Amino acid sequence: MLAAAAALGLALQAAAGPAPRATRYLVTFETTACGGGMGRASVDAAWIERIVEAGCAGPGGEPLMQVLVRAPGQQHYSAHVVTAAEARRIMDQVQAWSEARRRVLEQGGSIVLDRP
């Protein structure tokens, strides 16, 4: 039984795709399903491809957005549904990460971010 649980854990890790390297920046956000369920997700900032309309409304009637994520080597997106406000917060984090990375490339040194 223990071997089966270990094998399942390895299979889930393999299905999740490559793990982010320690130097990557993870963006953590709250997800909201079209039906009203909520959760959390963390993704590598470099893997976020785009944010688009989800085509449904949240519990309060506001339109929801999809965060489309694609890990290196993957042929398809993973989609996470979020509120418009959460989508803006995600984009702010990605922008801050991108600007900090650019500064490091220009000046050398370490990346230091203050998370919003």
C-alpha cells in the first residue's frame, strides 16, 4: 500500500510538469470557479502566458478571468479562473518581477521584490 501511495505521488509530480527552479518567482493567487468555489494556486511568473475572459460570472455577478499558464515543454495551457481584481494583482506581480529581473540584468546583483 505504501508503495502504491509513493507511486501515485511520483505520478502526480510528473503530471504537474517540471518544477520551477529556485531562482524563479512564484505568483500565488486565489481562484474562483464559475459556480462559486474558491481555492489557491501558485505558478511560476514566467509560465503565465495571458489572462483572458472566462465567459462566466462570479458569485457577486462580476465577470471572471482565466489565467492561462504553460510550463516549458508543455503543449497545452492550464487555466485558473480568477476575479478581475485578482487578475490585476497577478499582472502587477508579474510586472514587478519582470522589472526587477531587467534591473538585475542591467546592473547585476540580486533580485529583491516587495510583494503587493
